[in-house]
Amino acid sequence: MEMPSWQDEKLGTMKRAALWLVAVVGEGHTFTKAQLREAFPDTAQIDRRMRDLRDFGWQINTNREDAELEAHEQRFVVQGAPVWEPGKATKASTAISAPQRRQIYARDSHICRSCGITTGQSYEGSQEGVQLDIARREVIQADGSKAVELVTECKRCRVGGRELTADLPAVLAGVRYLGALEQKILAGWIAADRREFSDLERLWGEYRALPAESRDKVREALDPDSEA
């Protein structure tokens, strides 16, 4: 089917926005809010109509997903369903409502479920405050099928983990492999939704973060045959 023109006003605004992205911007390229509004000067909510494309598999990143973008920029990453074709724009909306967003934050204890940082904190080594958002995570189900589930993530983890797929069967298999005592300990961590790390575990994490020269000094300190 021949692709219609994005300037065809007989089409809906969302369809025209999709065609504009394909014909004018191109996958992998950036555009600004000013360019979008210049292309659709008579559409008051063109930003929202373009966001609606995400419900049809279109990936359009802002600086929340791509740290290289400025606040006024967006990147057209991947084209989704050709919504201008008959029957392709009838998918039910998957937009997250405000009540649903609040429910997910509360369910996830207002914690980034990837790195554990919480709202109100700042990232280590910077003054950048944590911004939490809702991410769509692909999850392999117990029967091998895939489903998209909603999870709380911070901005940094969303940028770095967008292509991650969670493997539920692998986690369940790991749980079954544990002994009774280990399962009980894990159940306690899950019930509390937190885990306290021992001094030994914290030292291991701090050691792994050291540069190579400093790691050598720690190894020397632990070596009974070291002259130190």
C-alpha cells in the first residue's frame, strides 16, 4: 500500500504525526518540539497525539529515556504499526492513568525496582535528584509466553535498561533450587521488601568499585605472606 502524505488533512492528527515522523524525521533522528508544532500549527495538542503512537509500538524517546537529549528534543527510535492503514489504529489505549500511576508507586514502595534508589534521594556523587517513573518491562512468563508489566524505575535505570527482559522462569527455578532455610530467609526479605547487607558484603561491593591499583592493595592486605 502506498504511503499517504502526512499533509493530507483527511487523516487524523495521530496518523499524520506518524507519517511526518517517517517522511520528514526518519528513524534514529531527533526533532524538536518547535519543529513538531511548526509542522502542525493548527493542532493544539499535537504533543499528546504523537505520544499516543507509543500505544501502537512506536518508540519516541525524550530526555527521560535518552540522557543525550535536551529537554526540548525527542528522538524517533523505531516505527511501530502503520496506523494510517485501515484497522491498524484500533488498539485499545495502554496509557497509564494518574490513579494507576499512584497505585504502582505505592505497590513498589516508591523505590526504583532496578537499583533500589528512592524518591527524594540524590544519585551518589552528584546533586541530581531522583526522578521516578513507570516503565514497561517485558517479562517471560512461567509458560514461556511474554507479557509487558509495569514497574517503577528511576530515570537513569530507564535509560540504561530499556531493552531488558525479565526472566520469571529463571527466578522461579532459582527459588526451587534453594534449601528450606534459604527459602525462609528469602521469604523474609520479600515480606520486608528490603535486605540488610552484612559488613562483609558491603566491603565486597566497595572493593569491586575500586580502581585496579587500589584493588591490588586490598589483596596485599589480605595476603598472609605479604611483607605488609
